[in-house]
Amino acid sequence: MSVAGKTILVTGSTDGVGRHVAERLAANGASLIVHGRDQARGEALVERIEKSGGNARFFRADLASLADVRALAETVRRETKGLDVLVNNAGIGTAGGKREVSADGFELRFAVNYLAGFLLTRLLLPLIEARAPARIVNVSSVGQQPIDFSDVMLTHGYSGVRAYCQSKLAQILFTIDLAEELKPLNITVNCLHPATYMDTTMVRLSGARPISTVDEGGAAILQLVESPALAGKSGLYFNGLRESRADAQAYDANARRQLRALSFKLVGLADPAAA
């Protein structure tokens, strides 16, 4: 799929692999919506893209707040007529041993890595439907922890690694569930583990030694955005450039139904499938 002239939102695109992907897409002719928490970094990236002949805008939002997610969606709806690709890339890693909560009182990694993308996607679906065939890409991880539906917010036995891995598996369950829902609308939804321990701020803060580059991870994300071979293929999980299998819970229809119901409840939206 040529991205020339397409409108693409990449969350978490002021740093790391998100920035790399945004710059590549802009260089290929896409109209980029850059997102991040830092106004100065966002404006600097837009300036760099525009100086290179590209087209970009920056919208600020802190995804630890569902109010900010709603405001971001409203800004995108107001400023654009349609969205060809949504890349849910923003996230926080495993650093920190203390349990933290979001502005809404949810476990922070579940809120930022999963719930924010769930809500943003749901709010932007009318814009995405307007540009079908369109694509949604969720940047997940090979690090996956089955969701404990009796303690999703990890009030017991908390660790940053467990919280991160649970949130990333939640993204995969969401991907498969949404792919089934949107298949009749010609909107594909896929997810991936881009690369292991990329040289990013997130990885360095976790204390891990980088072993792959943002170029490698970026190439995997760009494949799901651009590859004509993936037209009409949806609900897939990739490990890098190759289609792979996620944790078994991702393929459990009951677990996906549980997560879907919980997610709609937590973000305060009605499930259209229940209407």
C-alpha cells in the first residue's frame, strides 16, 4: 500500500521506534500526525519532517489520562477528514518496581499500554471507516503474561515486568477481537513484536542492554503499514517480519470476550456489539 497522500497517526512518535517510523512514513509522502507528551520534542520533529519536504502536525496528549485520550481523539476528528492508518505505538516499559496508577486510578501499564489505545481506536473508528481500506497496527511485545481477570490491576504480586507483559498480551487479544469485528468494513487490524531490546529510552531505563536497532523494529512496523501482501489479512501477530503465534490466551474466545466487556466498562463506552 502506497502511503503517499495518506493520513497516518503514530502514537508515541517523538522518540524511539515511533519517531523512526514517523520520519520514514513522512519521507514516503504520508501526512503525519505526530503524538507525544513533550511539546518541544513534538514540535522539533514536525520541523525536521517539514524541512525535509514532508507534512506533519503534532498533537500533545498524556495517555496516562483517559481525558487526554478523549481530547486527542477530538482534536484528530476536528482537524482531519479521515484516517488511513492508526499505529498504536505509545507505551511504557518495565522500569520501576513500585506499582503506579494512572490519572483514572488504573494500574499504569495496563492504562497506558492497553486501555489508552483501546479507547483511542474506538473513538477514531468513524475516521478510519471513512478511509477503508484502512489499517490499524498495534505495537505489542513478545513479552506476554496471561491476564488474571480476578486481579487485572495487579493489586497482589505486582512487578513491572508482569504488568508490562500483561498489558502487551491485552493488546493482542484486542487486535484479534477487533479484526473479527471490522472484517466486513475492509479495515485490517494486526499487531507485532517489532524487535527485541531496541536501542530506545524505554529499554535503557529498564536496565537492559540493547541488542537490536530502531531500524529493525521500524522495518517490522512499516511492513504492517505498507506491505501490499497484507491487504485483507487481519487479526495476525508478527514477531519482527514474520507471522508468529502469541500466548495461548490470545486465541481463547472467552478471554477476549471478558477483556472486551471489561475494557468498555473501564473507559465508559457502550459496546456496539451489545446493542
